[in-house]
Amino acid sequence: MSSADVPAGKIITEYQVGAYVIRLINTDSRLLYHASLEGVSRSLYSLVESRLEDLILLVKKGNNLSDVFSLVLGVPREDVPAAAYVFKILTSYKKLQVLLDDPYVIDISVEGPGPAWVRHKLVEDLDPQADFIQTNISLTSLEEVVELQQTIASRCSTYVSTSNPIVDTQMPSRDGGHRVHLVSHIISVRRPEIIIRKRTSLPPHMDVLVEQGVLPKAIAELFRFLILSRGSLVVAGPPGSGKTTLIKSLLYSYVPTDWKVVIIEDTGEIDPPPGSSWSRYVTFELGSVRVDLFNLAKAALRSSTTKLLVVGETRGSEAQVLTQSLLAGLGGITSFHGGSPEEVVTRLRSYPINLSNSQVGMFNFVAVMSFSDKPRRVLRELAELIYESSRDDVIINRVWERIEDGLEITPQELLRRIRRLNELRSKSDLRLGFEGLENAGEDS
């Protein structure tokens, strides 16, 4: 495809990904993601495609890919990088490869035949209200989407079939380790679905989130004290609101690498730091063999975990094990789908989680993430959960709200509002952690 195929409109930005030139274009009615293989001639693409089986065989025998293109196919040396990228497209994720390689693409969505859609970092900066934007990368038929589903599933060591129509999996680490959700056309009425949530690199340090205005400095300091005190935190919010990013930032910023930490997830998103004593378990299902979050949570308690249990997302019976770990003196962090502390408490008490009020009250805080303008994802409120045994009820004590309190709340004011502070203080491994929070900001 040449630059002559670029649709009319204002080019917002332009950059290169592999052999593609990427343009974000503001047309009359919308933003468009446009990818052009401008560095690849049609004859070169056809040559690689026509000899693909031979190329794969030669590479498997240990031949250098550049030498194969240059000596076997007669490709000029200056065209070898372009030919190598075509080879990557054809042997990996086909039309979606450029979207996987694009560092600005956050999520990819294919809803049956037609264009792929993406969430894009630069678009979010330009228009905080934007969600997915359309690309010019199009899958032309039901058969092409189904074939691509099977290609992705195979590379993830799984499959899509009538007996396994909904697949949640993860790409291998060599392909980025991205989360994958596949739905067969049997379920989605001839619109087979491919959702890829791209895995980010190292999460930002909590200091960076504070600088960006994601949350106040006082709350970041409270979170540090909470973790060092082996307290518990539910990070709630709608999908894509930054729950996992906040949890990763908390762990990487504040949790010592010599702590015994176990992370359990459906798909692995939180990597234990190199050289740490952390462990990570992920769910597994093959035929009649099924290891779910409940099984993983039980295994975590048998693995000499003494400090912290992290559950990627609490949805069911694993919450029972998580509360047992809190009762045993461990700290706990989990994400949760819910738009307010009230929703979180209601869902924790309802089927299929079914926690009692006393168990719900074992969680110290609920932090609710939400969407905003700049930054795109923010902490909206922080609430404390308090179990009142005389009434057998859970009281929600809001200690900070973004609209009411802003970002300048002091640590002293925050501590004044917390009713379970002495409980955390008694559990703290680092007395200085509490004193540092208590005295923070006095000189400012």
C-alpha cells in the first residue's frame, strides 16, 4: 500500500512500526488509525508469501534469515529488513502483527469481519473522551477471522472449538505476554471476537503517579504504610480504569523483594521482579483438568507465604481463602469490578462470593479508580470498611473523595479520618513507617 491510499484529512502524527508507516488522521467525522506498508513493494510481499514454506524450513534448519532472503531469494541487502518483517507478519499474527508491535496501541478489538479497532495512547492524550478508534486493517470474511483465532490460540497453546468456545489466555512471553480473549462465532452469532489487551512494560513508580495527578501524595504514603503493616486493599473500578496498573505500581514501589509474596491471576500480568522471592500462579484448564483461583489461593497459603497475597481479580470463592489469609495475619491486595464502595460491599456479600459481613470487614480500604480528562485514569475515592459486630453490619467510612478533597489533602488530615488506624499500627513491621506518615508534610 502506498501513501496515495491515505484518506483525506489532517494527519495528527506519523511514525514507523517495522515496515509500516502509521498515521493518525482526523477526518471530517472521526479519528482513524492508518497503517501503510510503504517500505514493501507488492512484488517483494508476493515473493516472500510464495516461498513461505521453503523459508520456514530453511530457518528451522538453522540458516540465518537475512542470508536466506539475500542468497536464496535474491533479495537485495537493502530490502532484507522489509522482507524479514513480511516474514514475521505471515508466520506470527498476520494482519494484527503491526498493532501488536505498535508501542502506542493499548488494546485491540476485532468483532467479526470488518475493521480492527484499537485504543491508542496518543489519542487518549488528544481526546480523553475517546475510546476505540477504527483502523484500516480489515478482516474480509468470517473464515479469515476464525482462522486468525485459531492461529492466536495455537500460539498460546490452546484452541477454540464447539467444546471450548470462550478462551481467556495469554500470549507467550516472546510475543509480549499480552492478555487474549477469544469468542467463537457459535456464541457471538457469526461475529467471532478477538480482544487483545496489551501488556505494558514496567509500571510507573508511585511517585510518578503522584506527579501525574493520579492520586494525592498523602494517599500514596498511606498505601505504603498499609502494605508494610500487612493491611488489605480492594482496588475497584470499571474495566480499563487502571486497577492493575495501580496494583503493579504499589507492589513494585513498596514491597521488598525479600518478602514472601504470592500472586494469583487468571492470566499473568504481574511479573515477580528478577531476583525476588515472589511467586506467581495462573489458572489452568485442559479437558477435565481445571485449576481455578480458589485452588491457587489454597496453594498460596501452603507455600510459606508470610507477608502478602495478591489476587489479580476477585470474582468468586477465592475470596473465602483471601479472607482466611487476612485472618492469619497476611496482607492482601485484589482488584474488583465495581463503581463505588457500596457496589463492592454488595458484591462481596452476594452470590457467588457470599462473604459474611465480618469477612467483608476484614478488608481495610476500597480504592475506586475511574476515568478523567488528564490524566486519563485516576483514583476517585478511598473508603474504609468497618465491621460493627453489635449490628452485624459493614460501615463505609469515606476518608477521601477527589471532587471534595482534591489532591492537596495532608497526611495528618487523612489519618484523622481513619478509624482503624490503631489496628494497622499494631500490625506494622516498621514502626518508622507509621511515624513517617504521621509526620509527613509538617515542614511544608
